[in-house]
Amino acid sequence: MMLSRSAISRNAPRALQNAASRRGMASAATPGLQYDVSEAAGVKIANREPAGVTGTLALVAKAGTRYQPFPAFSDALELFAFQSTLKRSALRITREVELLGGEFSSTHSRENVVLKTKFLANDLPYFVELLAEVASQTKYPSYELNEIIAKLLKLRQVAIANDPEAVAVDAVHGVAFHQGLGETITPSAHAPYEKNLSAEAIAEFAKNAYAKSNIALVGSGVSSAELSKWVGDFFKGLPNAGTTGRYQVKSDSASKYYGGEQRISTKAGNSVVIAFPGTSAFGTSSYKPAASVLAALLGGESSIKWSPGFSLLGQATQGFSQLRVSTKNHAYSDAGLLTVTLSGKADQVASAGKTVVDALKKAAAGEVPADDIKKATAFAKFQALESAQTLATGLEATGSALINGSKPYQIGEVAQSVDSVTEAQVKDLAKSLLSGKASVASVGDLSQLPYAADLGLTV
């Protein structure tokens, strides 16, 4: 039986109330999305059951650019992963994984190098052994560095140089944090990184990076008991801690926010990133869920097709046809950076920069309708929960938390923390950002792109 339009209209408010109630209950208890935390052979493990027909397992190592001894070491460690080991050639690894129907990949961020595998659940023992082998027995021959790794690094540098957004995000981290989190994800082609990059140096760095104290294993869709058993068998040979020396993993030093401005001329395109102190990762002492809500409120690109959306920047930039706007909080183990990225035609980027400050002033003055704050809270909650379920981000966030001694990304607690954000907290945060130092990076046609002072920002 078909329902009339009037019947649907009458039932819509009740349906929305019921949906809100269900969301509240679901956020409090989400079996299958919570991580079980354990340890085997001295290695920290987090796993998410129930076990299924496919599984994912990642090794997260505290060896991102923040902790590398010299530029490009994190890149090299990532690119050497799944190359030849003492037991297997790179070709053999590839063929074996193909025969098992699995996948492997490696990435690095500002804080971590992540080795990820996906496979049929029954093949868990092979992939635990493979990750242990990559961590403890990878060969680092000079010919692979010169003929494979160096060439891949050059290609990566060219790709980044032609991506003004990537250049601007890197630059804004540099002016915000200087060292540590301010290190570039990949050194530019003009940086003299080669003088310290040798096969012997990378091998020494790897021993430190993959020490038990610097790694965590994060699984999803596999048996926790089985995972612990195989980790205990295969990871026994890793050293418990790194050694001292020139190529050790850099020790922790608290991140400090500075603020500042950088301008880079390029013909590749135009991008301006405006940044402020954000929130660190969930479970850390400086975690501020209000920053996630403010990021959602500022927004930019709408999540609803054919609509500018509710966000302040989405509404304010409707008339800019050649402009992309996005707001994001980059969360790290002890700091965060809230960024608004504007990319596109230079004159539109310049004009839109002023709308960012206007939007913050509107939030700081309490001029945002209560319904928009509710929408921003709901969207921030959705983004946080989706991130926890997205393996690319959820695995690294959980592994990083284990390594740094904070809570793993528990989905119920994240939802509750975002739900508890008040309008006053969002207002106060916007005020504090405007009264403090901003970080601004402009990349592109500098004759048209604005200075921070033009936008009314202090750097």
C-alpha cells in the first residue's frame, strides 16, 4: 500500500524524533566497532571483532616526519616496505599476496608510517608473518635506494609541487609548528636531503622505527585470540626499544604553536590556507570536541547535492563558481590544526579569504542560529564516527593512541563527547581563535592573493 504525501508529512516529525533517539542509543553502545586492547610478545594490539570473512591488519610505527632524524627518511621507510626481505624477494611477496587474494600498501603521515594489509580472514597467519618480516628483515640495498626508491621519491615531489593545496597545507604546518609537526610530508626537490640519505642510514632508522616500543598492530574483522597468538609467534624477534645514535627516532618534544605567514609563488594554481590551533586526537589531554563542531559549522563544500548546505562558508561562497572551500581539523597526538583551505581562481580565493574571518566573527558574536549549531554538531559527530569506521584513518588513529599511551578511538565515547558540546563552547572557541595568532600560507599568483593583514588576521 502506498502512503499519501500528507501521511508522510504528518509522520515526518515523529520519524525525526525517533531517529534522534536511536542515534543517541547507538552512540552509547556499538559492539563490533569498539577495540579490544591487548599485548603479545611486547607488542601493543588493538582489534575490532566480530571476526568476518575478510580482515584488515595494520602495523603503525611512530616514524612519521615528526620523528625522522633527517628529511626524506619517512618517505624512504614507507617506500622500502614490502620490497625484498631476507626470506622473500619483492616479486615473491607480490605473487604470494596475489595468490591469496590479498592487498598491501604503505603510507606515512606527520607522525606515523603505516603498513596495511587486507586479506581473507583464514589467511591471517601469513599476513602477521609478512608484517613481522617487513619490520625485522627488510633488506635495504643501495641499488634499490638508487634505482627504485629515489625515483619514486622524485615522482612524489613532482606531484606535490603541482598541487598548490598540498604545498599550502605543508607550508601552513611549517609556520604553525616550525619543527616537529611542521616538517614537510615530503621534502621539496630543492631541499638538500640526499646528503644524509643512504641505504645504511635507512636500515639503522628502520631498526629504531620498528622497535616494539614504537609500534602497534591494529586489526579489524579477525579473531582477537588468533591475532594475539600469531603476533606472539612472529614478533618475538623485534628489539624492545630503539638504539641511540645519529639515525634514531627523534624523542618526543611537546608541540608548540607559533603562528605566522608564508607566501610561495607558483604557476600550478592558487591556494590559501588559513589555520588556527585545533584539537588533538581523541583520548589526549588537549582533546577539544568543540573544535570539530566549529570546523563543521565553518564547513565549505556541502554534503547535500544541489544545495549550498548549512555551513557558514558554504552559504557565503555560493556565488564563487571557480572556488573550492573546505574546513578540516588535523588532529595529532599532542596538538591540532584547524585549517580552512581556499583553492581556485586567484581573485575569488582573495575575496573568499575575507568571508572566513567574517564567518568566525559571526560565530564569536553568537549570531549563528541555534539550529545551525545543532546541524554542525550532528555533522561533526557523523564525521567522527565515519572516520572511526574508515580503515584508512581509524587504524592509524588507534595505533597512534596505543603507541603514545592514550585511549584508542572508541566510537561511543567520541560520539558522546561531540554531543556534549554547547553553543557557548563554540562561541568561546571562535573568540579565542580570532584573538590569537593565525597561520596563513598563500600559494600561487601572489600579486592577487591576500596577506594575513588584508584579512584582518594577526600572525
